[in-house]
Amino acid sequence: MKKALVVILIIVLGFSGFLYYDWHTKTKKQTAEPSIPQYSWTDQDGARHFTDTAPPEGATNIKKTKGYQYIEPPLVITLKNKTIEYYSRIKEKISNSKKKKNKGKK
């Protein structure tokens, strides 16, 4: 019994360590990437555009900012978002089934 608990504890601590490492490295890498400029500009019709290429001639109100390199979100964030999504679905199904039961009783 003690061996099983020790093995489970090692697995849980190892997985927790991996989640922390993944979160730490991916959040530190999300810095401004100077090689990816972002342009915002207005065309002759007054429409606002956001691109990573230089605006054409005749564009007005041009702003150039540093873009951010896309880094996949950490596994912890992905797991959290999936959990919230599944919880919302289950909560909705339960509320719908309660509504159907209440309609049947009336």
C-alpha cells in the first residue's frame, strides 16, 4: 500500500513539475518580436486596416507597432479552458433537463 502511494505521489509531483515548467517557459517567451511589425492604417474610403505588411501609398493615420510572436498557450491554461467549457456544457444540460421535467409536471 505504501509503495502504491509513493508511486502515485511521484507521478503527481512529476506532472505538477512539468505543468509549472511548461507555464514558466511559455510565459517568458511571449515578448515583443521586433521582426514582426504590425501596421494599422486608414484607406481612402475611411476603413481601418490592421496588417503585417506596409500600407499602400495614399493610406492615412499610419501606426507601426511591434508585433508579438505567437506562442501556444501553456498546458495549464488549455486544461483550465477545457474544464470550464465542459463544466458549462454539463451545467447547461442539467438546467435543460430540469426545465423539461418541470414542463412535464405542469
